[in-house]
Amino acid sequence: MRAKLTVVAALISAAGLTACSAPPSGDGEASLAKVEYTSPSAVPAVAPGQELQLPIDPYLVKQAERAQILKASRLVAADCMRGFGIELPAPPLTGGKAAANENATNMDRRYGIYDDRKAAQFGYSLPEQVEPEGAGQTQSPLSDAENRVFLGDADPVLEVQPGEKYNGKEIPPGGCAGEARRKIGDGLRQEVAGEINFASFQRSLTDPQVTAVFKQWSECMKERGYSFNTPLEPFESAGANGAGGEAETKMASYDVECKTRVNLIGAWFAVESEIQKQMIGKREEALHAASKEREKTIKNAAAMVAAP
């Protein structure tokens, strides 16, 4: 039996995204994997916790932007649903704070932990964050009838036929979520940017310069009694799950210390930046079109949320 969707999950589904941001699939990612790039000749020295931005970051929707688009979309969708006799009010717009990590590429944890202060305080767990209002999945799930009106023929599982009516009124293409997308914009779709964000990371893992610095980091960690091959492994180790207490914060602090000693973050960041530059160049036209749509959507969403 198909799980019922919440309002947020339905809007995300209608936008062609998933709640867990799974990597896009298709030929685009395969072609990106073949992009040629030149290893960086200059590697920046990155200090613990230093703010970094990859080339693809400006093409991705940030957390606060995503939350506002969803707020505006819920308002439009709720009005649409009301026309079918279904009361689906949007949550109050109280201006909830955005999640602490505003970087769309998740730089805070992309290369493993590298903020010494956070390592000493939280280990490998994430600091508590205040989600943007509406970003959680706490709403009651949509009923079968609400799902049909909300997503319409956009979801083949529902088997809603084009032109089908509910309470004597024709369900719009894509349901009320589709209606919201047409009015607000399609800015949550970011398949190409998402492909680059995922493919560049995967490509960087096999780069000789990156694997060399992994080895240096690994040797540094061994001096302190820890056996890891890559800086992503500590997250999966016993105790590195946010509940390891003093032992975990100690290991995390050593982890950051070793990264700093061998400049792992600087080398990895420099390599992936070069990879992304080449990938962006190959998909520049599609990225430009998506950026224009994203900007339009953000503007429309802000106006909708601000409207009395």
C-alpha cells in the first residue's frame, strides 16, 4: 500500500525532487563523469571552520529559499484545494529561522567535519538547528481524496485521468500542486545542478591528489590510535553517531587536527572546484535557464508570502 504524503512531501514530489535529495539519474550524470579537468596547481590553506563555496553552489536552492517557495506554494495549493471543498490551510507564516547550514552544497560536512569548535562540542553529531517553518514533516498525511486533488495526473500511481473531476470541478493538470508550481514557478527543479553537485563529489574521491592527502590524513590519525582510510569513515564508526560523548569529541578533534596538518580540506576543495568548473562549462546553457527560473520563483514566492 502506498504511503500517504504530507503537504510538504507532496509539493516536493510534484517538483520532481525527493525528501532525501537523492542523486538524479539519467545520461547526464554519466556524461559528466567523463569530463576532463586539470589538477589544481595552487591549493588554498583552509583554516578549521573556514567558510567555503563550491562553483555549483550559486546554482542550487538554499534552505531558506526552499522553505519560502514551499510556504508560497502551500498558500496557492490551499486556495486551489478550497475550491474543491477541501480545507487545507497553510501553516501560520511566523518567519521561522532557517537551518544553521545555509550552504546548499553542505560544505559543513561535505568533506567530513572540519570545524574544531564544533568537533570539540558536538563530535560528529550536528548542532541543534531550527528548521525553516514548514520544512519538517509534522503535518497530518493527506487522505486519498486529497492526494488525488493535490497531485492529480502528475503521480501515475494515483491513476487520475486528465479532465477528471472532484466535487463537480475538474482537477487541474498536476493537481493543486501543479497549479501552485505554475503560479509560483518551477525553481525547485534543479536536476542539472544536482547532477553536478553529486557527480563532482564522486569524481573527486578517485582523484590522485585527493587520495594522496587521504593517505596522509590516515597516517596522522593512526598516530593517535584511529584506523580510517578516508575522512568519511569516522561518521560510520562505532561511537561516531552523535552519542559517543567524550570519546567521540576527542576523536573528532583529532580528525580536524589531522585535516589541518595535511591541508586535506584545501586540497579536496581545490580539486572538486576544478572538476565542477569543467562540468558547469559543459552544462552552462541548462544551468543558466534553471537559474533564471529559480530567481523568478524566489521573487514570486517572496511576493506571495509578503501579501496580506
